[in-house]
Amino acid sequence: MSSSSYRRREHSRARRILGQNLLIDPTAVHDVMDAARIEPGDLVYEVGAGRGRLTTELLRRRARVVAYEIDPGLAAALPGAPGLTVRTGDFLLAEPPREPFGVVGNIPYALTSAVVDWCLRARTLRRATLLTQWEYARKRTGDYGRWSKLTVLTWPDITWELAGRIPRTAFRPIPRVDGGILTLRRRAVPLVRPDLLPRYQALVECGFTGVGGSLQASLGRRYGNRRAASVCRAMRINPDVPVGEVWPEQWLTLFRLLGAGR
């Protein structure tokens, strides 16, 4: 086997291990870009640039792009263009810039949680548009009628939106499932004051313990059964409702009525 064939084989193997499938469909590329709402001059960090399908479109929309691609061969093949900086390395080790920026990427499925956590920690991030597995995007955005703890914990600062579905045939190699366009947007004004956020998060953590089998039962252990029952009744929350069926907006009301923010 030639050295070039070996490199291609190893590259394909690494992509499979990470669960990354390269986006090839032009319509899908435009759908991701439309969800990203890129304006000329925006600073954008791209996760896993691959062969540059999203990179090219970002440049066409006159963004300032910092493209991360861990594969040296693919990184070297990205288009040289004004406004593009290519970094051959692990995006997860990157330091967020000091100025407001966005993130766009067709991310390896195995690294989805790690990339999302990176975005949530980046205080200067304004918007992230991530192509994830369809099921993950639905889970985080309440599309099943249930809300995840991570979404509720971060809701005062971050909006989670499902911005579209990408068919699996838009990728190569073709994965087993469709992709989902997940957008995270940092609110200009948080819904909970920063100094009160730890108390809000303590309320959410308490509710998601699952002790007693319902939200009311879990809250009763921390705030008192009578108080928890009174607040849930005022909000017309069924005593037996599973915690995942409580909307993020209802959590904010619970926080105020329970006096957790005082």
C-alpha cells in the first residue's frame, strides 16, 4: 500500500471513530448557513472544517473565519482566502476570543456533548449553529415534549432552538440517522440575575433528582411539602407530572414563587 493510500485509509478510519460524516449537499449547506444568520464582518469559529463546504459559504458571506480541522491533509487543502485562518488542532483546546463571536460546525457525533459544553462556557459566544444527530437536537430543544436538565439549567442565559432537519443522504459516508440543526443563542439580557443563577440552578438540580417520582415530590424535600404543593397548584402543575415535562418558562416561575431568588 502506498503512503498516500495509507493516509487516506487512516483518515477514513478516524472519521468513522469520531462519527463525523462530511456534508456534501449544497442545499443542506445553505440551510445551515441560513440558521447561522451570518453578517459581514462576523467572527466565526468553525468546528471540523473537513473539505471546506461550510468554510467556503462562510467566506462568501464575508465572515472572518477561524477554521479548526484536526486532519493535516484536509486542513492543507482548505481554500486560501482573505479572512480565513486555518488551525490544525483540536477545537476543544481552543481559547475563546475576547470579542463576540459565533460557532458553526458539522461536528463529529461522538464529540457533540463536549463541543456543546465548550460553547456554553465561552462567555463571548453569541450564537452557535451546530449540525448534530437529529435525536440529540430534538432532545435538547424540547421537541419530544420533554426538556433535558442541561437545557433547563442554561435557559436563563441560552436559548435552544431546532432550526432544521438534514437528511442522512446529505453526508458522506451516509450515516444511519438524519442530522439536526441545533442553534444556541446567548441572551442579551439574562432571565435570572447572575448573582441569583446558582440558586436557580440549585432549584433545577433538586427538581431533577427524581426523588419521589415527580417534580412536586422532589421540591417538597427541599422547600417543604405544603409549600411545593401550593406553588404547583397555583401553576396548575399536576402533582404527578414527570420533571421533564415542565417547560423552562415554568421553571422560572417556580423560582420566583418559591422565593428561591430572594
